[in-house]
Amino acid sequence: MYDPNQRVILLVEDNADDELMTLRAFRKSNIHNPVVVVRDGAEALDYLFAQGRHADRDPDIRPQVILLDLHLPRIDGLEVLRRIRTHEQTRTLPVVILTSSKEERDLVEGYQLGVNSFVHKPVDVTAFFEAVRQLGMYWLVLNELPTARRSV
């Protein structure tokens, strides 16, 4: 499916417009990494733990970064983050909450659960594209991973 040496981005987003804008922003920023899109929290966990619909994927190929919306169907983003941080195999994955939520309690709880970054989705399209470009540059180019994780 994907070259194991490519840095996969997991986008957990239920809003089709936000998904399209994020993918377009990656393309416009020359970020051509494979992007796996899942549309709810349960599917995100299935992907990460190679179960359910994603049981046939290689569990050793982990995303370079997870872009996680908060307000998701079935299982919300904070619960997804909680479960990511609970499991040894996913505990160190970089997670960026990318959300339109302005709730202070979401920000505080996200950091308490171990999110790496919390970014509000700008309403302005140009600002949104710039935010996604900067996220991609940081997490895919500048961020250093432990040696054991670099090849996946």
C-alpha cells in the first residue's frame, strides 16, 4: 500500500471540507507524503492498532504525525488521544490537535493527555493553508525522531 520509508500522515477529520482544504494545503506546500484519512475516532484507533477495517495493514508502519480533530463521531478526539498515550506502541507518536474548538477545557485536557501541539483551524483559507504548511514543515522535515522510529 505505502512505501514503509515514506512518512505517512494520519488525518483524523470528519468534515469533508476541512479534509479537502488540508489535503490541498499539503499539495500547495509541496508536501507529498501519503495521507491516510479516517473520519471518526473508532476508525482512527482501528488504523493505529491494525484492527477492524485496517486489520490487514502492517502495524509496524506508524504515522509520522497524527492530525486529530476533537469533535468526531463515535469516539471523540480526546478519547482517541487518551488511548494513543495508554498503549506502548503508540505512546510516542506525535499528535497535533487541529480543531475549530475554542474551548479552554479542550486545550487544557489535550495537553494533560500528552498532545504535542494544539492548533486552532483558522477560518480564513489563506491562514489555514499557512498553518498546515508550517505543521507539515515542522513535523515532517524538522522534527527529530528516535532512531528506532525513523524507518517507519
